[in-house]
Amino acid sequence: MPHYRLHRDPRSSHQQIARLVRRLGRGPVLDVGAAQGMLGQLLRDAGARLDLDGVEPNPDWAAQARPFYRRVFVGGIEEADLPAATYEVIVCADVLEHTVDPVAVLGRLRRAATDDALFIISLPNVAHLAVRLLLLFGRFPAMERGILDRTHLHFYTRDTAAAMFREAGLETVRASATGVPLDELWPSGEGTRPFALLVRLQHLALALAPRLFGFQWVFVARRRRPAE
């Protein structure tokens, strides 16, 4: 069974990232950690015609993604043979927290990017209310997925993520929060009125206190400009 599932909530990272890529309308696009090609599927379904390449270390997932991409580099981003100064948009969706050296990875991606490229990066928010409560009671459990996924090597808040970007030579242009994937927590509830109410309440909570209720952050970043 796939580890990643496409989320339909418009405030989910999948939907936010796909909207950003469509609105930018720039290519070629590099999707780092393409999984089964969800970004490619969303863009195709929306009628977006952009040159889209992917990087995916799992060969089975790479094979599933291939129909939606111009080219898929099979392997880790640290080893991918990327062309230099090529991509106008680079997407890193739930990737950097799994890498040993995220700053070095961003450095590699900067070399593959054009000078005016935009980076769309999603990262889990370790300052989410649920994690704060777990810490309050002295717990920091390793989980199969989510913010405390056992494969995460790094944990970020909005501010520490921005600091990491600066270290990599990038600056944050915008940041938005995503909600908890309710369709994962209550899959049988989709389409019901209580589920729709929960979605609306979560959107309200994100608007009022994104640092507390944000499950992930979706950042747009660019190369840092020299100080004038």
C-alpha cells in the first residue's frame, strides 16, 4: 500500500503546492521526492502544460510517476545528475527533513536552478499543538508518519526553517500553514457533514493561529539578494 496518499483539502500541502506551480506557470519544474507522481497528476488533471522532471529514490514509485513526467531521476537527490542552471521552479515537498544535510541539498538544487528560480518547500511543523502537549507530558514518540515520522532527521518550526534557508543562500518570500490530514485520521468520514464541519473549523484555527495549529509549512523561497 502506498505510503503517500493524495489529499483533496484545498489547504493541504499537495493542493497548495499544485496551485502555486500552476499560478507561476513557469518551467521547467523539478519535483524532488516525486513519490508516485502526485504533483504531475494534479497538474495534468488541471490542464497545466509544463515541462516537469522528478527525482525519486524508490524505483517502484518512480515507475508509477514516469507517465506524468518528462524525465524521472531514479535515486536520492544527493546523487541525482541534474543539469546546471535549468529549472525555474524547484519543489521539495516533505523531503529536506529526511536528508542528512539539508543545506547541502539546497546548495545542489541552487546549482540546478536558474538565477530567478523559485523554491516551493514543505516541512512539518514541530511546534504543532499536539507535539507541544506530548512534550509537556515528557513524550517524543517515533511514529510511522506525520510530524514525528521515525525517518525524520530534522525538525523545524517556521523560524528555524527560515534560518535554514538563509544558511543555504535563500530567502523566504511567503509561508502558509497546512492542516492535519483529516482524511487520514477519519477516512470513512469524507463526504459527511461532520467531516465538512471539522474541515471548516480547522481552516478557522489555521487562520487564527497558524504557528500552533499548522501541521506543515509551505514556503516559497528564492536566492538571497545582495544587501543594498
